[in-house]
Amino acid sequence: MQEGCTVNLTVKYLTKKWTLLVILELYKGKIHTRRFGELKDSLPGITSKVLSARLKELEDEGLVNRRVEAGCFPIKSEYTLTESGLEIVEIIKGMKRWALKWKIDNIACGNQACEQCVL
């Protein structure tokens, strides 16, 4: 596969650890928006450094918009999925459907609505 291939370039940033889970957590938020601290709390095991890096990468790729509230201390940042970010969620849901259908060792998911999933 060539270095500049669209699939190759897309896979490089989407397959980094935590990226798809960050997108899914944003999808769960009210109007698909969450604060940094909310995201950190909902992703046990992720470090602030990694979460910050993933959010920056997603922002650079146009999947997430960042809004900063500078009028308060500490400064608060909110992250919202863009239209293209919402389309990636449909791909994640497709992966979930595939896994539930074909992977016999998976625990059956009791909640098909990903935005309400607590796992």
C-alpha cells in the first residue's frame, strides 16, 4: 500500500489507541459535546496527555470542534463532534454490529444505542 493512500492515511490516525473511544464518548454527550474532564472521567486508564493529544489530532482532522471558555478559571474547554465526526460514529456502530454477529466470544451487548451505552 502506498504511503499517500487515503485508507493508509485515515487508518494512521483512527487506529491510535483511544481515538475511537474518544469519538464514541463525545457522541454520548449532550448535543455530542463534552468537557475535557468529563471525557477523562469516562475513559478510565487514559492519561491527560494522551487525551489532549487525541483531541488535538481529531480537531486537526476536522472531526471535533473545540470551544474555550476563557472567562473563568480554570479555563474550560468543550469538544463537539462535527458532521464528519458523527459519520465516523456510524462506522463504529457498523463495527459493533459486525462484532456481535461474527465474534462468538464477545459478550452480547445489551444496549444497541451507542449514545446511551455505559460500557
